[in-house]
Amino acid sequence: MDIKQIYETARKKMRGYCRVCNECRGEACAGEVPGMGGAGTGTSFKNNIEELKKIQLKMRTIHDAKTPDTSIELFGIKLDIPIISAPVTGNSFNMGGALTEEEYVEAVLKGSISAGTIGMTGDTADLSMYITGLEGIKNVNGMGIPIIKPRENKKIIENIRKAEAVKPLAIGVDIDGAGLITMALKGQPVGPKTKTELKELIESTDLPFILKGIMTPDEAEIALEVGAEAIVVSNHGGRVLDHTPGVAKVLPEIVDAVKGKITILVDGGIRSGVDVFKMLALGADAVLLGRPIIIGAYGGYEEGVTTVLNKMKKELLQAMILTGCKDIKSIDRTKIFF
């Protein structure tokens, strides 16, 4: 199975929901939410792509970085690559339903593990889909991370308890889902959180806690203050608010505020191993990968996900060799123009 086959198959299975464009940049699908597009004009989605394109790599070929190490440690385990499959839920209304929720979760979690990394599972208005994610994590012996929508705290804590039963690596809330249309349409209110509410959630569990949806330095500092283990710099793939900057634009100032004090993950617009390199160079500790993983799952199930991740690993490895980086920690802002 190769990438071309994966794209061709995914294009057929996702017809009417995703064009599976050769270059995924959010133009054809702008405004298609629910669906695979970005909110409104799709500007936030497009900004994620365009900001990454502005960053250029400094090529160096006189060095001894011949066999770079792409591994990292995260949440107490070693990963072969600094790439995690992002939480995605709602196959039936976002992707067309050619895969069941169970099939999608299995493909992502097992495909990620086969590539030497882990996947996240998500949450939506239909609670059964969150439970499906937890069952998938249980089936891979806890090697996954569930992410919960920002419902009222009582409901979130109930879902944390359900997650604790399958012993995941960590738990999180994607606070960037505070204005999701799909949740509101189905009578499942979500909204922003106060510091007090966040502390209540984080103190309710011993699992490492992730806050996904940080786009400013002050909120990164709040995440640190309330005891989060990690943040995800994210605008929810450009799917919740039109006209936000791309994540690569805001990442450096967030890194300057909290680097070394909290784990910094990032997602949005990452389409290649070179894009992964760019985000790491800007200061992220690891990245989340969404749409390419969806295409991998729809185009080749578990093997498709593994193929997508292995392709990106090769691209990252090549970028490290041609910039003189022996390991992930060697990737920093001195390796890029931005």
C-alpha cells in the first residue's frame, strides 16, 4: 500500500464530505462544518497552512548528523516519532460514515502504535462515540489519550471517571471546542471555562491533564497555573472561529512564555514531516496530526494510518539530516528562517 492508493481509496469513500485534495489547504471545503472544512470563510484553516509555508529551513550538509534519532519521551513512555494522531470523532456526520466509529478508532489507535506512536480519541454530542473511543483505548492496553468536550464540569468529571477505568496515558479537554456548532445543534451545551472550573477538573484526577485549544501566551500561563501537564496550541483545525491566526504564527510567543514549564503540543495545518520539523523548531515538544490521519484511515484502515505516519517520519528524518540535527532536541529556531 502506498500514499497514492490511500488517497484514491479515501477519495471514493469520503465523496461528498472531503475531496481529498492533493494539497489539503481548506479551499474547496470552506464553510463545511459539519464536514471537513473550516468555519465561515475557511480563513482560520487556510492560515494554518499558509503560516507554515512562510517558514524556511536552513540547509546544512557539513556535520556528523548521519543517523538522527526521531524519538521522544512523553507522558512516561518513549515514542519513535514526535507525532500523535489527533482526536477526531463523528464519522457519520463529518466524514460520510464509510467507516463506523469503532472501525475508525481501531484504525487510528492500532495504526499509530504500529508506527511507534499513540493516538487520541475524541468526544461529540453522541456520548456513545466517546465510549467507543474508551473501548478502543482499552483494547490497546491504555495506549491512547481521550479528549473530552468542554461540557459542564459535572459531566466532564463523569467522563473522566469512565476514562480512568481503562487506564489511559493521560486525559484532556479540548476547550477550543467551546463554540462547536455540532454540539449545540444536538442539545449538548459546551462553553469556555474559568480558572476555578479548570482547577476542579485537573484536581479531580491523577492522570496527566491536557488543555487543548491554547492560542495566546496568557492562557498558556493560566494552563500552567491551574496545574495542566500539557497544552495543545490549536484553533481546532480552523473549525470553530473564522479569522484566527495560524497556529505557527502564535506558537513562538507561547513557547517564549512557558517552554520548559509545561509540555507544548501543537496541531493545525501539518501535512508533512517538514511541517513537523518546522513546528518543533518553533518550540513545540510534539505535534498532533488530524486530517492526514483521517485520510490514512479511510484510505487504508490501520495500514493506511501507519503508512501516513511512516511517510512523515521519513520526511522528518531527511529534514534532520539536511539541517544537521542529531535528535529532536537539536531542532530549534537556529535551524529555520521565520
